[in-house]
Amino acid sequence: MSHRESASLSRRHFLKASGAIAAGAALPAWFVEEQRSYAAPAKPLSPNDKPNVALVGCGGQGRGDAKRAQDFGEIVAVCDVDENHAQQAAKQFDGAKVYTDFRKVMERDDIHVIITGTPDHWHTLVNLAAIKAGKDVYSEKPLTLTIDEGKRLVKAVRDGKRILQTGSQQRSDPKFRLACELVRNGRIGKLTQVWVGLPAGLREGPFKPRPVPEGLNWDFWLGQTPHVEYVPQRCHFSFRYWWDYSGGTMTDWGAHHNDIALWAMGLDRSGPVTIDGRALVEMIPGGYTATSEYRVEYTYANGVKHICESLTTDSPTGAPLKEPGPGRFRIGLKFDGTDGWIYVTRGRIQASKKELLDEPLPAGAERLDVSDNHMGNFFDCVRSRKPPICDVEIGHRSVSVCHLGVLSMRLGRKLTWDPAKEEFADDKEANSYLVREMRKPWTYEMI
């Protein structure tokens, strides 16, 4: 079995198993009762209430987002530089007009919302174009390709007074919110360490160039990144395993779980002060470039350690863990404190002692914003103009942590970061990696 097949099967196994064990990993009764009190009756929407939505980037994730958005809006346009993907989306969303250049979509005054489901290296340019055109945006994570892009995007959203929801849907999962509320309120005592486990990436190659498939505008797909010959493994699903277009599983899965780490620490608009990352394998020349196995240790100004590492050995997801963490395959997060630990992943929350979960939080405890439907929260905010559960700055800061880990790995040394200034301290070389040169004409001027 190839590394790609293994990784794909592992991902499918994890998602399937997570759903299967959900009932056995039930939320505590007091929290479920609170959930009922938060629930509001659904307001029926007439056709006039539904904003018009365009999907830019019609791969599987983008089409999935658009399908969820159909509960709240009308999909009237689809756009992709791969005409085959665009036509598949048009068939799924009957009546949607097909485009191959997102700038044409932005010219339509009757489109109110953009869903950005492109590969990572196109997120920022599409999102900036949408904001400039006065649209609200639901953008897939990771929000950006570089930290500089994130700073630009935050400013544009604030200046334009637009709504941008980052697709970090774990913010709308009650198990993750419960874990964060318990940690913030000292349920495990003083927080000492956060451990984040992510799946390892792919390590394959070398790959040979092939003819560009009919219907794919390869130069447009590459966009701002260096021009290279077409290689199937660079495109569509596996784009995430190349530094040019993404950051490997560090930014793919890390944008989810490191976001929750920051949320639990109350630092989701800040970041670490040191980053010490290292690659654990050499990548194959001519193959995928994003490091497939790695370990990164972050420290924060409050002294908390945050370890993020790739995991390569699968084990049954449904089996309760006596001690989740290093040495056991368990995608998710473990919060260690002076009085115990809490572990959370999709479909499961556990603790070192049952009472850590079963005892209700006291009156006056710090509580977090509530969302139980990520796409629904976005459309609620489109109407109310209130910030969504994972707004642009949170999305930027969450992926910044991932970008910082990638930069430390690539530079091969420990880095010192100023989260307020968003720059490295006295480190010209590291600061040069915060922005990437953009290949013309695919620069900010194109929008």
C-alpha cells in the first residue's frame, strides 16, 4: 500500500470511527441541558430571505461547503480553473452559472456571499477580491499561505466592515467548546502543557511531468507560485503536501487543532513567544516537499508548553485511553494541568477523572461564544453583522501558529516571536519568510 493510500485510509478510518463512537462519548448531562437552553427555534426562510451565494473552488471540500450553505442561501454561481470541477458543481447546484475566472464572479452585484474552497495558495487573493467587491466570505482553512497575507486580510475585512468566517468548524462542536471552557476555568488546575497530535503527511516521489489535462488552466491554477511543469500529484487533493501551495498536515489539520489549543488558552488573538520545530524525516528529491513527519514545541508568555507532532501509527479510535498522548495514535488535543488532564477529538472527550467532566461549571464561570452550526453561524452573522465564531483575526492567528512551526522546521532552528508586532526578534532571515514573492501577473494588482 502506498503512503498516499495509507494516509487516505487512515483519514477515512478516523472520520468513520469518530462518528461511530460519538454516542459512547456523550457530553455530560449538565452540559447537554445547557445546550437545550441555548437552542432557539429555527426561523423559516423565504426565498427573499436567502442571499445569493457563489462557490469559488469546486473540489470536494468546496462543494461540501456549498451544500451546507444551501440551507441558508441560493447557490447561483460556481467557479473553478478546472472546467471539469466547475461542471460537476453546476450539475450539483442546478441553475448555477459557470465561471472559470473568479474576478468575473465578483462583478455581479446580485451575489452577496462568496464561499472560498480553492487550494490554500489562492485563498487570500480570492478573499481580498470578495471583500473589495463588498461580499461576505466563508473561507476554507487554512486561511492563508503566509503570515503577511493574514495581516493584509485582517485589515481589509476590518476596513471594509465585511463578515468573514474561517472554516474551522471545530469551533462549532460542543465537545471542543466544553474542553476549552473547562480548561479556562481551572478544572484541571493550572494548565502546564497542551499536546496536539496530527496525522503524518505523505512521503512519495519522485514524480514525472505529464500533459496538462483538458479543461485545466494550469498557469491560472499555479497563480502566484513558481511556474513548474504539470505533475498530477501537485494538483487537487495532494496540493497540500507541497510547500509552494500549502504547509502539509501542519497547516491542513493543524489549522483545526492548534486553533482549539489557542482557544483553550485564551490566546486566540495572540501567539507563542518561541518556536522550536524539527523535521523527523528527509523528503524524497523530486517528490512531495512539505515535511511529512515533524515535532514542534511552542512556549507562551504564561509559561505553557504546546507540543504539536505528527503521528504515524494507527490504533482503534474507539478504545478509551488511559493516557492519550505521545506514542499513541490519537489525532486531537490533550490538556495537562496540575490537577489532571482532558483529552478531546472529533466525537470524543475524556478526562483523567470522571468528575472533571461531570461536575457543572459554577455560576459566574467564564463561558465561550456558542455555535452549533458553523455555516449557520456565518449566515446569522451576515444578517446581524456581528462577528462570527471564527472571524478573520482568529483564523489568521490560528494558522499563524502553524506557519511559525513550518518556518522553524524549514530553517532548522529555534525562533523567537513577538505576537504583538507579529515579527521575529532580531532575525532578518526568519522575517523574510513571512512574505512570499508572487509570480506576475498573479499578484495583488490582479484584483
